[in-house]
Amino acid sequence: MGMLSSLVSFGLGVYAGLYAAQNYEVAKVDEPGVIIDKMKKYLDEIMKPKP
């Protein structure tokens, strides 16, 4: 029963995402490489020792 409920939950999530993307102005998500670069820059900034 666990597999079926997971599959139904996944299907509902996909349906909700498609509905939102078609009917609302949803921002595009960056490619994974771009997100990783942004995370590296952010972590470098916050890990710098303060003078």
C-alpha cells in the first residue's frame, strides 16, 4: 500500500505543478550548474573571516 500512496502523491504533485505553470506566472528554475555556482559564491562570502 505504501508504494501506491507514494505514486498517487507524486502524480498529484506533478499535476499541481503543471497546473500552476500553465495558469500562473511561475519563474523558471536555473540549471543545476548555475545553482551550484551561486551556492559556492554564497558560501565563500559567508565563510570569509571577518577583520
